[in-house]
Amino acid sequence: MKFARLLGLPDGASKGVSPGSSRAVQQLAALCHKLLSERGEISGVHLATQAQQAYESLDAPLRHAFFDVLVKEFSPDPELVGRSGEAYRADPSAANLAELQRVVEPPRQELFRRLNTALGGTRLLVNLRRDLLGETRQHPEWTAIAADLEHLLASWFNRGFLSLQRIDWSTPANILEKLIQFEAVHAIQGWTDLQRRLQSDRRCYAFFHPALPGEPIIFIEVALTRGMSAQVQPLVDPLSPISDPDEADTAIFYSITNCQAGLRGVPFGSFLIKRVAENLAAEFPRLKKFATLSPIPGLRSWLKQVSSNPKVTSVLATLEESAWLEDKALAAELAHELEPLCAYFLTQVKHGREPLDPVARFHLRNGARLERINWLGDTSTLGIQRSAGLMVNYVYRLEDVERNHELYTKHYKVIASHHIEWLAKRSGMAASPSASEVPQKTVDQ
């Protein structure tokens, strides 16, 4: 009980959870308290292994009960935090600061560190955070647990521990199978499709971590092309002709997939893009451009939210017509109305101070420039459903990446081409420019 108080736990917390909770959850909670009190390394690993097995044996409702335990019994003690805060306010000494930092840290963070000592402990914590993230909307009180895990995982999965590996047809089959399983942007339709994506004019790279052997953490697919691609279907067509990669002048990043849901938000995607760009530049000196061909997943949802705007009403009505894709005149009219709305959505519609579109947030934060909107860039069913077929190019100019990153992270400035900016003004959501302000629609602005 004395140790429980030192950890910031209420009296009696080490005795288990409420009487109405499952016995399995009580046993797991007891293991966790015992693990926190253990000083021996060998016995600690044994307890961590037992706790891991106990958690993995729980079904979803019992895991939810365990999350409640993590909130109730492994959070900081408000009284201790308050007293330490007042002591530091009265005397901001190094000793008082150290004490404040000690009592503010949730005991569950130390619990997670100790769970990580078991074989497979890192995988357990990644999966635990995955389980949490799927439920935090319904249980906002669990958000703090997910944040504690993110804090630890961001340290353990930093770039120094990640290994970049190229994936090709000689890569072990169990890893290739995971690419097919996890690909989240453009589904891989079996082995023939995957083989085409690994040919000489394509590249696939993945980050691996020693704690998750044989498990790609995140992977990226690249097409080596002449010119900046505007449509994704030719890039993912398993029957497309294979071109000479030495003739390519552009690397198109057309898919990036995080394989571990529990690592969502851990910022290693930006490291991957930069590392791959550097590798490709060294391998193919003729490459001059590094760009994405990216989806716009929230565009149609946003259009529905602003459907009272007359221009948006017209666009939505056209999209409801089943024949608009086959009717060239109707499609051209729709493009004229929709591209400006898309530009406005990407540059002006915000989530806090950042763009609402998560793909835009990711690439702009990495230092890319919003370059071009591509009409009918993705004519798949999913592409039509989420963005009426529109796709966008973000360009990574290696000499500008750091400057763009600084402008975005410090001032939330969206770096975009002149044409994108003009389109946004023409959307009807902002002041319309005069015809003389229309810039040329080029890639190299």
C-alpha cells in the first residue's frame, strides 16, 4: 500500500478492480501492480510475460474493462500533483521540479516500459494502442492512455532504430504477403499485380524495426516515369508496359501505407519519403522531380457539408447523375466547377490551423508543395466515391523541403503553385480574380 501511494495510486488500488469486474481483468490488474513493484530483472520479465499473455487472452469487452483500470488505478494522483505544483511554485528549485515531474508522469508509463521487457512486449504495446484508438471516440477518457503509448512508441520507433529495405521479387514471401494484405491506397489484386509493382521501373521500400522482425512498419510504392503522372490507373495496371528506368526523369510516390494501426501518428512517414528520394537520386542521376500522386479522401464529404452553397449544390447534383463519367461535355463542365472547389478545400478548409485534408497535412508538414489537381486522376470506384476521381500532385523539391517545412510548422502556411491559388480564388468561396490574374498551368512554376 505504501508503494501504491508512492506511485500515485489511491489506497487499495493494488488489491484489484471493482467487485463487478471480471476475474480475468482483476488478475491482470494484480499482475500489473506486482510488475510495477518488482525490482528483480528476471522476475520482472516473467511477470511482464504473464501480463502479456493475460491481456492477449481477453476478449474486446474485457479489454475495455482493463482500459478503465488503466485510467482509474494507473493515472497520476491529483492531490500529489497539486501539492508538488504548489511546492514548485513557492520554490522553483531543481529538487522540486524533479519531484513534480515524477508525480505528473502516469504510473502506467512505467508499467508500459516494464511490459516492453517481455519477448514480444513491443508488439503487445503497439496492438494495445491499436485497440485503444478504435474506441477513443466512444471513450474519450482512454485518450490519455493512447497518448502515453504514443509518447513511448515515438521514442522507440525513431529513425535511429528503423532500417530501410528495398522490397523486390526476391524478398521473402511472408513479407510480400503483408504488402498485399496491408496496401491501403490502391489494393493489390494478387501476386501478378504485386509482381508488376516490383518490376525495374517501379520501386518499393519499407521501414523495419528490430522489435518487430519480418513486419514492415510502413512502405512506399514508387513509379519511375517521364513527366509527372496525372492518372493512377496506368501506374497500377498489371498489364502496363515496362519502361526503361534509366530514361525516367520523375519519381512518383503513388502509395504510402502504415502497416501498424497502433503506430498511427508516430511521425516516421516523412523520414521514409526523404530517405527514398535520396536513394533514388543516387541510383538514377537523371531524376529531376520527386512528386506524389495523392488521393483527396475527404473532398466529397466536405462538399456535402457545404451543400447549401449554390455552386456546390450544382456540383453534387451532377455527381448524382450516373452518366456523367461517360458524357464528355457534362464531365468537362463538372471539372470546370469542381477543380476550383477542390483547390479551396485543400488550401482554405481547416482542421484547427491545419488543412482539413489529412493527406495534405502529411505532405505539407513534410515540406512538399501542393502543385497540381488532376481531373479523373483515379477513376476507380473508391476514387469516384471519395473525391469524384480527382487526385493531386505534391512536389518534393529537395532544396526547398526544409524551408517549406519551417513555413508550415511555424506559420501553417500552405505552399501551393500559382495555379492552385488562382483556382481557390475562382471557387466562389472567395473573391474572384480577374482574367488577367490567371497563371499558366505548368508543373515547373
